[in-house]
Amino acid sequence: MLKTYQSAKYRSLGLVGQGQFGQVYCAIHRKSGRLVALKNLNRDRFPTHQFLREFRFLLSLDHPHIANCLALDQSGSGRQLVLDYCEGGTLRDLMEQGTQLTLAEILTLTTEILSALEHAHAKGLIHCDIKPENILLSLSPHGWRAKVSDFGIARLSQEYQGKDKGATGSPAYMAPERFYFQFSAASDLYAVGIMLYELLLGDRPFSGNYNQLMVCHLNHAVKLPDSLPVSIQAILKKATEKLTPRRYRSATDMKAAILKVRKTLTAGDLRERFPKIAALKTVGSFAPQEPVQLPDRCSALALLNATDALPQLLTAHGHQLYGWSLTNTQTLDSERPAATWDFDAPITQLCQVPSGVLVVTQNQLHLLTTSSLVTLATFNTAIAVLPGGQQWAIVQSLASPRRLWAVNTHHSSPIIRELPTEDEQVPTTAAMLDDRHYAIASQQDKQSHLHVLSRKGQSLGKVSVQTNIHHLFASQKPGSCIALAGTKQQDFLVIRIKPYRIMRCRLDIVPHWFGELVTGYVAISQKGEMRLINYYGQLIGQINDLPIPEAVCFHPPHGLWIVSQQGQDTCLHHIDLQALGLDLIF
């Protein structure tokens, strides 16, 4: 069992990686609050005199695309390198998620890696183990930013082990000369070529065990499909030449060649996504069951006791709230509502929470349960409840200055706490992480600040996210939240707080409604487009041509309700994901 790393200077937030050289932890500096990566190094593999010599070289590296070494931390549990932390995980993580990148993004990542190598090679440092696992990712406004990690570690390992234990490194990415215990800057460029091939085609050019890979790298040319642009094929061919003199002379030359090719590609070429994968199973023309006609227009929709076998469906129209009984076939039991409630002001929101349904009017918050309707709070400003569905609801004022409150919805006499915000004039959103913690995101220029606090307002840490976060949504997974981000509000982020990680799914729609069902997250646009995303941030299904929604509510484990306006008629539709023909396991 791995022990949790303890340090006087750093507080561990959890294990984020297990590599050949030791464990990697996400940690926060106790005084400054800065997030760092702590890499544990095995004393047996790195004797002190060799480690200290190499550590001096590592400290000399300072580049925006290198996971720079910040310090050395000594503790009772051993010796740790303190490194830049990258919240996006590794390039390997991104590949395993099945994420498609545009050609522009792939070329940008590759040139960033080459910029890092250019800097290191100028100082006489050869990486010797370039591979996706050693490329860390951090969020940027337009995609991912690459940082090369483990500089010098592989070089030291080779010096320590090479004479009697053979070549070290990852044979799938090793240049031919590496199998003869030789290395140079050209060896790193060969590995970059193999990695670029994998990003474009979804697999490496050679596979097999160590001996089989050695034979392939020494003797077999990399086969390039005609589907790749000719100019890209030329770059791959030169980078993966068997003989060192035939490759690019330097990282500078290879980067210049890529930038030159990029200028010749059309905008359409650069938007093309790689690697090519089978298209998602799409229901292009949606045909729901016979819709139910409602007597009035519907501005909001919710389920009372959504987890019950037969919950009550609630529809809002103006000042009135209607409760409808449902049948086993998910239709209305009667043409007339089973219950009606009148409010003093128009209903603006219905929000499902564990204890019932929150009914929001202009400045009041009410709780409807199966047995009662109570007013939880009255505010001196117009309000909205931020999406969540948890015991503690976050209420936001709609007028400036923007204020936030946390309201316990479990009691008829609720606890109401005003939440601290940094600047009441900047766009702010928030979400509960669990019943004791919440996160606030505030925008500033092209980045956002994500602040984690306890329910009592104690600050637990703050990080900068290099993109605009427009909305936060609570998740059913404790310690996590989801966000809608990016300049076009099409970046779907899954944010895990401990340890801090961000997974991104780039959508082709602008979501307006979010929910969680058994498959993961569901995003629906105002145009009637639905996208399904799993808990790892992967797009797993899409449906187009839903009825144009005016209101939506989610019915776990795999259903949802949509209200649409068809001419003068207000229609209610029930949708079961199991009946849509998607390639999903329920």
C-alpha cells in the first residue's frame, strides 16, 4: 500500500502518478498556497552524489514548456523534487480518453515540446525518454499547453544502470542508436516523431516486446498513410530516419519545418480532427412517444421525489405550480393536475433537491415536499438558484453587486450563510463540492480563479485556470464539479479538487441544461441537441433533432422530460436513453 506523503512545507492532496522513478503527488505549499507536484525518488536508484549533480542541471532549466524543478524537499519519508504542477494530467491520459485533437492543436503541442527540447539541448541536456507519459498538460484558453517532465532523470538512470543493465527508456519511442546505449539530441527528435505519428493515427508505428521493437526500429521504415497531408508525411519521415545525420539537425530545425508547413495548410486542414475514429452512433431524426399536451405554457419543470418509482411531475406557469401524477408507462395519469399551488409572484425556477423541490419566485425561496410547502427565505433582491441538486443550495443575486448565499434546504427553518466573494463586480459562479465545501469561480481577462472554501467561509486554496469559466455545476461525485468554459462556452470541464485535475471535452453545441444520469453527464442545447459525456470527460453519444426545449428535467437513472412549444400547443415528451439505439451499456 502506498503511504500518503507528509511534509512540513507541503500538504498532500493525493497521489496523481506512479512512474518508474517513484510516486508523484499533488500538493499545496502550506504558506503560499501554490500547487506543486512532489516526485518521490528512490534512494536505491539514485545515489546521493549522482542525484545532487543532476539536480544542479535540473535547476538550470527554466522554460514555459518544461515542468521546471522548483526546489528539493527532504523529509523523513525520503527525498522529493518539487516541480511545476499541471492539472490536465499527461498526454497519455488524453490519448486514452479517446480525445480527438485538431491538426492545429497537435502541431501546437509538438512545437511546444520542441521548444522545450531546444532549451534543454542548448544546455547539453538530453531527455532520453520522450513519450506521452512524460508530457504534462495544463489548460490554456484555446486548448492544452504542453510541459515536458522528467528532464535529466532518464539521463541519470542511464548513467547509473546502462553499463550492466542495458539501455533504459521506453522501447516504443527509442531511436535505433539508443538500443546500442548511445544517445544525442537527434534521439529525442526521433521520439517526438513517433509521438507525432501516434497523435495523428491513434497508434504507434511498431508494437511488440523489447526485442521485436528493437528489430523494427533498426530495420523497418515507418509506414505513412496517404490520408495524411503530404507535408506532414515529409516531417514524420525525416524525424524517424534510421540514421542520425538524416534526421533534423536540431529541435530548432524541426520546429521551423513544422511552422513552415503549418502556413501552407488551409483553415479546413487545421480544423480536421485526429486520430480518425468511428463516428458516434447518432439518432439523427428523433421520434418520441406520442407527446402529452399540457393546458398551459410551461416555464419550468421538475420531479418531486425523482427517485421514487412514480414521482410527481411539476410544471410551472406564471404564478401557478401544477402537480401531475404519472403512470408506469411515463405518461400523465389524468388530463387534470392532481394538485395546484398559487404563489404571490411568477415562478422563475424549479430545482430538485434531496428533500423535495425548490420553488424560486422573484426574491423568495420555497421548499415543496410531499407533505408541505414552506418559505425558506426572503431576500432583498431578485435571486436565482445555481444548478446543484444537493442539500445545500447556492443562491445568487441577479442584480449588482453580485452576492452568494448557501441555504440548507433540509430544514423548515434553514441555515442561511452569505458566502465571501473576491470582487462583487466580476462575473462569478459557484457550486457545492459536498455538504461541507464549495467552489467559487470568478473571471478575469482570459482566465478564472477557482477558490475552494469550507461552508463556514474558511479558504482551503485557490488556483488560476487558464480559461474563462462561465458556469459551475455541482456533481453527484463528492469533491468534484463540472464547468462550462471557453470563449464560445463549448468547453465541458470535469474538475476534481483532491487531487486537483481537470478533464476537458470540447462540445460542438452550446449547452443550456446539464444533468446527470446513469451514463454520466447530459448536456442539452436550446436547439434540441443532446450530448452524453462520461465521468472521464469523454463524449460517448449524441442525439440531434430533439423537440426544441422550453424546459427540461432529468429523471434518473436514464430518463428525462422535455417541454416544447409546437404552434399553440404545449407538449410534454418523455425520453428514455435506453430506447435511442445508442451504443451504450446501461
